[in-house]
Amino acid sequence: MGGQAKGKKKNKPKRNENRPNRDAGIVGLTPQERMKVRMHEKAKKKTAEKYPVQQLLEKTEECMDSLDFEMAGLFCQRALDVEATNLQALDMLGHICSELGDTLKAKGAFLRAVELSPDEGHSKYMYLGQIHTGQEAVDFYTKGIQVLLSALDKQAETTAQAGATSREADEDSELPTAKDVSAAYCSIAEIYLTDLCMEEGAADKCREFVEKALQYHQDNPEALQLMASYLFSTEKNQEGREYLLKSVGLWLPAQKQSAASSSTDERMQSEIPPYESRITTAKLLIESEEYEMAVDVLEGLLEEDDEVVQVWYLSGWVCYLQLEKSKEQQEREGREVTEEETEERTALKEAARSYLTNAKKLYSKLRCDDQPILEHVEKLLGELGGEIEGEEEDPALDEDYEPCSDEEGDNADAAMEH
């Protein structure tokens, strides 16, 4: 009996301890979940065999260039499935998720890139600075600047050794530049002007970082405008106005030329600050009573995007202020209103009503929650004679973005075939 038992034990297959456990990590999952995991692993292996990582990243870049960020995300994720530590793929995924509004996933991608390569690649720190607020954002921007300056030093050494011209370096958009450093310092200065404005010494730090920004790029419109904002906040209005006008003079002609010619020239477009920055410009111009220039800025913004309540509101507000200024000037001079002034005032009044009517309608359609703007719009409309009846249809709004599901991953394979 004992021999038989021994024989059975001897003939029982032994578990190979060195053999990888293919089911590791799926214990406790339902059969359907296990099948999904195995199919995913199989798809990863198939992708790795069929498409090299570099080819997937090239397709990712093509989709990003054509603003198809959903498909770009699919290709990029496939690349990371094959090579999870690929820094280029992580950087791309962070950018894609930022564009799609998935802040959490973007943050994860950039933080993973920081973990893998903390001292190279400044852009991840800039995006992390944008995602965060307050001191955390300052810390990310500061680290990004350190990486930038280190890269610029290495670049200068390489250029000197190779005997290449600085022009050749400037033409390579992938290389960091002094303008990048200036932009990063502007980001920190803006935080001390907003999120950290109540911190002790915030005003001094704001000025310090703006001055550093101008040190690296003296004609940076954003830096000049930030200096203007700082000066207005410290009641140095005349000096602030000078910085503001210099800033606007650097890009407004390009905006007008671009609008007049419907140009899509990248170099011309790059001279024009971001949309939000130009809204701030319009506010500062109104505060400086540079009404005509403010109108030019606001017209450009409306042509670019007519679904921003604040731009419609500011357009109506500036027309109202021009109307009031005309009345004050005539009363101050103690004379009768001329026919030309009457026509101008009528035009300004109707323009203000039109802009403010559109602002109110769009406010309702977009379900905004900026109550002070709505109250001011209604107050101004009350003074001007109310809303304009039969105003144009409200601007059509873009449909809400629907994120792609996991099942859409197969679309990436189909697109790779073309």
C-alpha cells in the first residue's frame, strides 16, 4: 500500500517554479474580465510585432497635427503598451490628454515622465505648472526653468564646438530658446499676480519675475503686459500704460493683417498672444481709456471665437464708455450737440445694445455662473433702452466632446493601414 502511494506521488507532475505564472494578476477576476485581460495582452503582442513604436509615434504626431486627438490618443497608448517607459510617448500622451480635457490622465503621464527623466525635457514641467495652482505651480515652473537653462548651456557649448550659426539653431523649433525661458518666468509672475497675490511680498516677486522674463526676451508682449498689470495694481498708471501700448504694438498689426488677408501664416500667428491673454489686454486698454484700440482687439477676438460671453460683454461695455465720453466732452465744452455727434452716439448706442444683447443670450445658453457680469449687462441694457428685439440667432455651440471607449482601440489598427 505504501509503495503504491509513493508511486502515485512520484508520477504526479511537478510545478515548475521557474515557469512564469501567466495568470498572475488576474486571480479573483471574473471569467469575462480574465478573457479581456488576455485579449489585451494578445493585442499588445500583436501590435509590437506589427508596428514598431516609432511608427506608432509618427502616426500619433500626424493625428495631433490634424487635431484628431482622439485617434492620436489611441496610437500613443498602443506605443506605451509596447514600451511603457518611452519618454516621447509619455510626453505626447500628456499633451493629448490636456487637449481632450483629461487633466488627471495628463498629470499622470507627465509625472511618470518626471520620474523617469527629471533633468531633461522642460515641457513636462511647464504643463504640470499649468495643471497645478499656487506654490505647487511655481515649483514646477522653477524646475522647468532649471532644466531649460541647463539645456541652453549645453546647446551653446555644442554650437560653439560644431561652429554652427545661431540662425541654424533658431530654425530648429525643437530646441529650447531664450523665449521659452521668458515665457516660463511670465507664468510664475502671473501666479504672484493672481493665486498668490495675498502672499507677503507677492508684488515684489511678481516684478522680479517679469524683469527676468524681459531680460531673456525684451520684446515679449506677454511680459510687457504683465509689467503693465503690475504697475496698474500699484497705481503707477502712466508707466503701466506705456508698457501696455508697447506690448499691443508688437502684435496688434499682425492680428489686423491676418484678419484682413485671412492668412494662416504660422509665423504671423505665432506673434499673436493666446486668446485669454488678449481678453486681459482689452480690459487693460479699457482701463487706460484706449477705447479704439480695445475695439480692435475685441473685434479680432470675436472673429476668432464668437462663443465667449466676456468678449461680447466687453465689446458692449467699451461702446457704452465711448458714448459716455462723447457726452462728457460736449458738456465740458458747454456747447450744443452737432449732427455728426448725434449720428455717432446713435451708432454707439445701437452697437452697445447689440453686443450686450448677444452677451445676455449667450450667457443663458452657456449657463454661465458669473453673476456680476450678468448684473452689469442688465444694468447697461436698462440704461440703453433694453435688449434689441429680433437679434441674430445665438451662435451655434459645439457639441460636448464624448471620450472614446476602450473598444475603439481597434480603430488605431485600421488607420495604420492607410
